[in-house]
Amino acid sequence: LIKVQTSIELPEIVMGDDTKLRPGQWVAAIGNSLHFPNTVTAGIISNVSRNITDNPVVNYKAPKAGHSKYIQTDAAINPGSSGGPLINLSGEVIAVNTMGFTDHAQGIAFSIPISEV
């Protein structure tokens, strides 16, 4: 989070309500994928409360403290996109892009719900 002091009016983005998400809804992930600025990918919500802690297939060990429920999407979240917004079709931020899996599968990515950021 940054604070910017300026005399010009800057645009702002609206925070959405991630509790209203349902599987099948369209979303877009914005980031800096593989150092390509302003990359936008599209996909759908696959799961709204995915627990990936200690999943033997993806070999992910969640930290003892922190977040363990994620929004699963098939929108591509590549290295460099972490920290970017996941937005709904109304242009509202519903999550923060966290990780995508490229070694074992395609179309599996996870974001932290905005209500938990």
C-alpha cells in the first residue's frame, strides 16, 4: 500500500465483495507476467474456498500462520503477476493474485480473497 500526494485527480479502483463469488463467474487477472507489463488474462472462478495446505500433488507447504483458503481460477497467474488484482466483470477487485502452477498443471491458479487482505 502506498500513499501518493499529488494535485491531480487519480483514478481509483473499487473493492468488490468476494463473498458473492460463485464457481463459473468470469474474472480477469492483471499483472506483470514474466516481465511483460500490463498483462491481462481471463478465466473463471473454479472454487471460492480452496484449501491447498500440504497438498501432496502440488507439494505446497503453507506457513503455520497465514492464509489457507484461496479463490481458485483458471486465469493465468504467471511469475510476476503475484500481488496484482483479480477483478470481476464489474471491474471490482475481488482478490489478490498469489500463485499459479505451471509445472504440474495448466489453468490452476490461486488468489487471496480481498476481504482477507
